[in-house]
Amino acid sequence: MKATIAPAGAPEEKTIRGIHPVHPAQLAQATEVIRESFATVAAEFGLTRQNCPTHTSFITDEALRAQCDAGWAMYGLYDDTRLVGVVSLSDEGDGVYKLHNLAVLPGHRRKGYGKQLLDFCKARAIELGGRKIAIGIIEENAVLKNWYAANGFVHTGTKIVERLPFTVGYMEWEG
């Protein structure tokens, strides 16, 4: 990623560390963060545009905009003025929120940014009246499954989806 962005209204020269809503003008940069972050997963599990065209590593600006248009709230984590992580939350009704696109750029991992984004989403869901956050992951990704478990998520099941070259695992966190 070459450019840096700041939330609307924030001067570029100021340090804006923290988590802020991603604004429509920042969607292209958020798409880059998501693709670059999920590319490591795609490589690890052999996912390609041919065998898994809907994997998050291949998300387009249009698909991300459609998610926002569908009501997904997107947040970005900034290290100074640079967008280095993103996450989305959707209200699924009945106090349940779903976590989507949790991504931290590979060069910024192991700094606690993923946990910051996850903790932010937990607090935000509770603030909005939620009682639960649900996620879907690649079941075979033991490292990710263990990370979510260490952060309070419980495995709730799996599903085989014919068009996907992996098993979908489901986990939930209750606040």
C-alpha cells in the first residue's frame, strides 16, 4: 500500500492512531488491506480465483461497497495515518452481530492489532444492544480457530458448502 488515508475531517499531518469508521472515499484502500491480508490465507490453503472465486482475498471494491450498502459497519485501524487493519460488523437481528473481513496487513501483524479490532467489535456490539457475535472461518485453519477460542469464541459447528474447497467452521462469542 502506497498511500495513507485519514478519516474524513482529520488533517493528514496529524497522528490519528486508533479505530475509526471507514468512509466511502476510503473503500478502495480498505479493499487493498483486505486482499493483501487474506492473500496469505489463500496461499496457505491453495485458494485461487478458479477454485474459490468468492474468497475474501479476491474481494472487489464493488463487493465491499455492496457490503456497506447492505448495512455492514466497517471500521479501520490506523497506525499513525496509515490504514493497517479493517473489520466489519453486520446486525443479524435478535441481538446477534456477525463479524466480517477482520484483516491486518502482514507487515503489521503480531502487534495486537487484530485483538484491538476484535475487542472493539465486542464493545461496539454490546453498545448497540447485541449479546452475541458470530463468525465463519476456514475450519481447517487451526491457528485462526485457536486465536478466536483464546479470545472467548466457542466453536458451534461446521458446514460443507459444495462450491468451497474447505469446510466452513462457525464460532460465537457471547457478551
